[in-house]
Amino acid sequence: MLTLYFAPGTCSRASLIALEESGLPFEAKRIDTASGEQRSEAYLKINAKGRVPALATEKGVLTETPAILAYIAAIAPSAALAPLDDPFEFARLQAFNSYICSTVHVNHAHGRRGARWADDPAAHEAMKAKVPETMAESFALIEDGMFAGPWVMGERYSVADPYLFVMTGWLPSDDVDPARFPRVADHYARMLERPAVQRALAREKA
């Protein structure tokens, strides 16, 4: 049985949606990040990074969203969540998810986790002030150059779609209007209609 350690509203939502899409049996365990549970001794034994998501498998624990998404797609091939039969297309999917992980998520984090990069409170404020610009730049690139449509990879839904969905959902809190990116905004609306997304959001609220 797979066990996903998640926290509502975080990037772990992408993995939760992917598991709901996969049809695989799994257990979802909520981590209370508001109380600092992610830094507890018990959780650090699961994920020494002290972050979510973490996916416990029979072979060990996986961390980092792109890795977890790729793993879910690979062990549930019938769900067709990644172009596993085409190495180039799979690499293109990985490139998209890597950009979300290494750039978009980091842009967002500068508005909330400035202490990871600097100790000076003035530097933290400067980072926060930059977030609307960097998030908008990233989404302009996604809208105009990376998003194939109607899904991220084109006609086929994939594990890139829940990852983009999560980041799009963060835009208002970053003072960026999603309506500036019509194709991405339409994608977000269509994601909300998917039963797997609705089940994942319900799990977060439970």
C-alpha cells in the first residue's frame, strides 16, 4: 500500500491528485505544517528534508514532487498519466515539471520562506516585493511557450496537469491575476471539473 504524506494547499496536492487519477490503492496522511509537524522527530524519520510530499512505497520513501509524479505514472500505466512509450515526450514532461519545481515554486517561496536564503529582514521584504514579477514572468512563459493545450502536453492529460493546477491556484496569493493567462486559467477551470481533483480537494478538507 502506498502512503502519501501531504499538507493541504501545498505542492503535495499534485501528488494527491495524481494518485486519485491513477486508480491505485493508497493511504493519505495529513501533516500539520501549521504546528510544525513536518519538523517532528517522527516525520523526519520518514523524510529527513522536513517537507511534503513524501510517498512511502514497499521499496522505500520517495520525495520531491517530479519524482513522485513520474513514479505514480510509471506504476499505473493503464491510467496513461505520462507518455511512457515515448522517451522524448516523457523527457519533455519531466522538463515541464522540473521548471515548476526549480523555478516557479521557488519564485513563490521567496514570498514566504525568505529565511532560507537570507537573514536580513530587509532582504526578506525585497524578495516578497519581487514575487509578483517573477511569478508573472514564469506564467507568461508557460502560457505562450510551454503549454501545448488543451492539457500541458497537448491532447493527453498527464501528471504535469495537477502540478500546473497547484501553481495556478497560488497566483492570487502572489498578487498575480490568473486571468492574465487565459489558456492557463481555462486549464485551471477544467481541472476543477475532474472527479479526481474533487476527491483530492475533499481529502484535504476532511
